[in-house]
Amino acid sequence: MSQPEPADDHWGEEPPFPPDAGPLDSGPSDHLPVTRFRKKDDSRGGRDGGRDNDRSRDDGFPGGFERVPPQDLDAEQSVLGGMLLSKDAIADVVEVLKGADFYRPAHETIYSAILDLYARGEPADPITIAAELTKRGELTKVGGPPYLHTLVNAVPTAANAEYYAEIVHERAVLRRLVEAGTRITQMGYAADGDVDEIVNSAQAEIYAVTEQRTSEDYLPLGDIMEGALDEIEAIGSRSGQMSGVPTGFTDLDSLTNGLHPGQMIVIAARPAMGKALALDTVLPTPTGWTTMGEVSPGDYLIAADGTPTRVVAATDVMVGRPCYEVTFDDGTTVVADADHQWLTDTRASRRSAQENGPDRQRTHAAVRTTKEIAATLRCTSLADQRLNHTVKNAAPLDLPDQELPVPPYTLGTWLGDGHSDAAKITSADPEVVQRVANEGFEVVRVGTSITYAIRFAVEKPEPLERSCVVCGKIFVPKLAHVRSCGQSCGGRARGVSSPVPHATCVDCGKVCFSAFAKPRCSTCTRRYGSLLTVLRDMGVLGNKHIPQQYLRGSVAQRRALLAGLLDTDGTVTNTGSVQFAVTSRTLAEGFRELLMGLGYRCGMTTKRVKGRSEASSIAYIVNFTTSDDVFGLERKRRVHTERRRPGTPKLSQRFITDAREIDSVPVRCVQVDNPEHLYLATRSMVPTHNSTLALDFARACSINNGMPSVIFSLEMGRNEIAMRLLSAEARVALHHMRSGSMTDDDWTRLARRMPDVSAAPLFIDDSPNLSMMEIRAKCRRLKQRNDLRLVVIDYLQLMQSGGSRRPESRQQEVSDMSRNLKLLAKELEVPVIALSQLNRGPEQRTDKKPMVSDLRESGSIEQDADMVILLHREDAYEKESPRAGEADLIVAKHRNGPTATITVAFQGHYSRFVDMAQT
């Protein structure tokens, strides 16, 4: 006898929809095979996590389904029937299925009731389940007792319940895939939020589909022993060959048997063993200036392209470093350590650009250390030994418009030809006067001279009309407190009404007396009606200088300020150079900074003049050459056009004239998120570069053994990494590559190794400011497409968590990233090498040797790591060390074996570490 189906479930090939039902959530298409959305924090797949069992599975979606979502109702009935017949079947099924895996809401309700009874140790059969569902008020919704008996009769055998559960689970995974595809489609059409976040969310949706519950997450020791024995036998059959990814160092491979899947390896050393500037080095910021000693992560500096760039990391103060004083041809000096990096052109790259053009030149600008620059300061192969290195000028500072109290051109004319104690200018050029008037000022001649007073062109205040308190006549009072229209009413006004109440200033809100419709107190009247007051508030009255907010204005604002200064105090020399001369050193320094911020190369000289005092008897002359139109005044612009010479490359760069070693000073370095890794330093805004054992590991993995690996470099650029790899493989000195002084033998060795290096499955990502989320997504793709075998991250302290939740501290953030790297290694089954910094602990010890406890910022790095390798070079601290050229790889932690110290050779000129036997 057939049993009735649940009355409220409509499960046919085409789910029914009311003809007037509108969409609950409109999507990009009316025929997408979507299932009901679940909440973001609901882990159940396949359909909605709610318990609206009285509604059809498919109601509320646009236009209905063109296809029925993947499901197998027979398998669902067989699973439940088997569970009602055997508690062993319940134990088998519960490890495979979740309630949300069922397609029918009624089946999920029955499944939940079975699990509840099973958890309480009570029997689960049609009678007890019917009683449990009656208590919940859900028996009628599932079809009543007859349907429970239908489930028992429908199952072929309870012994196969686990297999039926697998079928149900597979259909649920397919429904989750359909659902994920629908959500991804809707994300794309909605375009709500950042594109990178949308792509990451889409990736997360796809990966979430594959998440499955393991049937058994525990195994008896006997089963585990069998797998371990198989691995031991496999290792033995290799006749001593290692099973992991080779490191390229024989002794290290013997100790570790290579790098194994799932391992997290930390390589730690003091920060770059260098690359730093003196603490008093000034650094321009978007709002002013800071120093190398004061800057901290999160602050903003200026990149070489003129845009603000964020500081993502800063080293500790380093002492005892060999230091140099670098001098430029404009007189700028910078104190940097020997390993600090600069992006410089040499004579070879300049000639290549001149002869072949920028697009076809063979030799380009390269990153070089201070020590390399000192060694190649001049072209010794030439008779005149001319200077070799140049640094390009920074681009104009690319900053937004500022709210300025005085238009920049007017301020420039006042700074140039204005009276220091009054809002007046002295000018014989009517065009200058007219340009100031065009900026909204009243320019009034004082007497018959060429001196002009400058006032704000304000509208005449609207008078206040008032009704006489005695006769009611409308009149305009001359004073704010007058209440009557004349003398006849004035005597009687006192007994008629109270005094006139105080008014409120429209600007500051203070109480005031005013006879105008828009009352304004005396302070605000002076401020908004007097340029003199504004100049005093700016701090320039009696102290002429360019305020910082003007020096950090937009390019247009700064060019207008420059035009005002040059129209009044600027001249054009016979050679076409532009000259600005004043007796105020402060104003001259500000003008020089203004030029630097606009990308011009300039110099400043002094000469004696006849002044009223000793302070005004020295003229400061700033010279610069440009082909730009920098004058506003027509006659000066015409002279400049006639005399100026075509621009030459020399105008866009500075020569390094000296790099001499000096006594060591405390130094420090920062890392910025600019793609070129460049930031500006000193008042002259000189572009400078920010701050290789892991590289040797990747080289051994991919170039020497053909295993795919990836390097995420948050510090070095991809071209710099490529040059280091070529230097290490071809054994060509790195500074020869960078200086363009390679010999024929160097080119031959480079050409011989180039094919092998180019064909190596080594991927390099130098994206700045990478987050853990981005690294994980990229590694997943590489694993799927290229069978990734090794991941290298340079370095851990430069990463960001990338999550929406702000960490409590930087230590907590590093701890989270360290834990995520370990999970990444286990998920992808590849070794992950993370470079990390050590604190200053080693420098406090006599032998300078690092310890695991010196790992910077978080002890969790040590806890998460399977192996910790500490890098130590004795000659980095003692220049006369007998162990010069050697390095110790201190395996301070080794979860799968012993610890040891392995000595390798450090070939700094090739930028590589090698086995001692290879030297």
C-alpha cells in the first residue's frame, strides 16, 4: 500500500511558483540555476541555512529554475531509512553528512531528530522519531507517521547506508557549486566594492565548495605504522638520495634530507646587514618634513615619482656600520652606510641612451651600494677621469590642492616686492598689479608713487533695517543699539521697550553689537576684511618665508607661487638661466625647496651687497635652468624664451662628486610600498633606494633541479632578483653588471648560463605591500597550474595580514601571519621559506652570534617553524676576521632531526652562498 508524500512539499521536475511571485533578490539572469542563499556565517552548503520548512525549496528566485538543482531523493530516503533501522548506520552516516546536505527540508528535519535521539542514547525508529517530531510540532510538516514508515520500506539494506550518504553528499557539493557560481555572477554584476576584494571573495567561494568533512580524523596506531613503514622503505630504496626539495648545500641536505612538504622554514638575520641612512637625514613628507630617526611604519614619505608612499617597515637603529659621506654636484651631502642602495646611471648607460635612444639602449640605470659607488666614482679608463655616477631628479611632487588663505600668485608678489610690515607692494609693472587684482583684491595706489595697498575686495555690508519702538517707522540705525527713528521718539523709547539684544557673529558665534544684517564681531571683521591680519596669522608679517602649506600645494598652486616670486624678484641671465636674488636666507631656502618640489635642479650662491644692516648685506642667489615657462609677466617670459637653451639630460640629474668613508654613526633604513622601492631624502629631495640565502634555495630548487618555485619579494624588485640570479649562476660580479663594466669573458659566461636560467620554472612576484590573503591565492593557482614545490617570502616583517579585523599589535599581526604560513605549507604540501629579521640581541653579545630568542616581534615564529636557520657572518662585524668570506648557517631548531652549525662560503661579489667544497 503506497504511503502519501508530505503535503507541503512539491518536488517535481519543475518546482511550482505562484504566477505573481516576484523575485526576492534580483540577479543578473532570470534563468540561473541558483539555490537559496545562506548567510555569510552559515557553514551549511547546498541551500538556505534557515528552517523555513513550510516553504518550497525554490520559491522566491527570479523566474524559476530552468533546471532542477542536483539531488537524489531516492538516496536521501534510503539514508534515513537505514538510520531508522540500525544505529550502526547512524554512526557511519554522521561522519559523512550534515543536515544541510539534504535537498528536502523534511529530510533535514527527520535527520536532525535522529541525531538528537542518538546523542541522548535513545533508540531511533519510526515510533520514537514520530514522538520527537510531535514534541517539536514538526510531524505534520514532514508528512506524518506514514512517511516515516515509507522511509523504512524504501531502503534496500541498512548495511549500505554509508554509500547512500556519499551519493547525497556529492549532490550537495554540486548544489554548492551551482550556488557559488550564482553568487560570483551576482558579485560581478553588482560591482559593489573593490575589484580585488570581489576577486578574492569569488576565489573563496570556489575553494569553499571543496571543503568536506573527513569521515574519520583519527586512526589507530597500527594503521599509521603501515604508512610510516612504507615511507621508510621508500627512503631506503633511494640509496641515500634525499626525498625533499634540495637546498644546494650538501651538509644542510644531509642534516635535513631536503626541505619537505608542509614544513615552514624560517631564515633569520640582522636586517640586511646594512642599507641605511644617518638618523638626522631629513625626509620630505606630504605635509612637511621628518627625519630617518623619527619615521615609523604607517607614516608617509614621497616617492621618486612625486607621489606619497607609505612606510611599511623600519629597521632598528644600527651602530658600528661602515659609513660614507656622499656628495652631489649641487652641494647636497648624505651620510649612508656601505650597503645602502642608490639607483644610478653610469657613463656607460648615459652614452647608451644618447647613442641608441631610451627605447633601444643596452645599458640602463641600476641599483648600486654606496661602497660600489665609492669604488667606481670616476671613469679611471679615461684620461680626464670624469665623474661616473648620476642620480635622476625627482618628479614634481604630485599632491592635491590645498586650502590657502591667500592666492599663491599674490603671496609670491608680496614676498618678492612687498613691505614686510604692511599689506603693500612696490611694483613698476602694471601687469603685476593687474594680475593681483584679478585674484579678487582691491589694489589701490598709495599717493603718486608705485606703491600699492592690497585689500580684500569685499562687498559692502547690507545695512540693518529696524522698526522704531515708539512710532513703528522703518529706519536704518547708524549704531547697533539705537531703537528709535529720531529725537522726537528717542526720549520716549526708554519707557516703551527693553534695550536692543546682543547679536551673534556669523563667523565665530560670539556675542557682538552690529548695525548690519549679517553681524560680525571686530575680530572677524579685521580677519576677513584685512590682508594684513591674514599675513600676520600666517606668520609671514615681519618674517618673510614661504609657509609649508604652500610648499605642499598642488603643482598648479606651486607654479603660480613661483611665477609671483619671479615676476617681482626674478631675472634672466645672458645664458638663459633664471635667477632669484633676495637678502633673506629663509626666503631663499624656501624658494630652493619650491624648485626642488617642482623637479628642477638648482644651486645657491651668496655675494656681498650694500644693505641697511649686516643681516641684509648678503644676497642669496638661486639659479636654475629650464625650458618651461616659469614667468607670469609677459616681458620677462619673452626674454626667457629668447635666451633659454634647449633642455639637456644634465639638467635632469645630479652627479655624485665624492663618496668618502667617515667615522661610523647610528643609521637606520625604511621600506616603502612604492613599486620602484625609491623614496626622497635630504632637503634637495634626492631619490634613494630602500632595503641571499633564500634566493640560493630557490636557485637550487628551480634552476639546478627543475622544480617549480616562487619568490614573493616585498623588498627587492624583480629585475634586481634576476640580476642576482644571473650573477650567481654565471659567476659574473654583480657590481660589474650594475656598472656596465663587464668584460668579454663575463659576457661569454652570461650567455652560456642564460638559457638554463631563462628556462627555469622560477616565478618572481615583487608586488609591494602583499597581504597574506594575496599570497595564499597566488600560491593556490601556482600549485594547480605548475605543481609548485617551494615558496619563498622575503620577508615576513614586510607582509600585512590583509584582514578586515585590525590586530591588537604588530606582534599579534606577525603571529597571525606566521600561523597562516604554516597552514599554507600544510594545505599545499610544499615547504615555505620565510625570511625574518632578528632584533639587536646579537650585537650585545661578544661573539655576535644570533639565537632563536632573537627572532624579531613574535615568539610564535619559533613555535610555528619546523626549522629555524640563523645566518651569521663574522666578517660583518670584524673586518680583520680570519674567517672572512665564510658564513655560518646555524640550524637552531629542527623538528625532524638534530641541530647543527654548517659553514658555507659567502661570495658577496656574486651575491651567493656556496658549499665550502665548491670554492
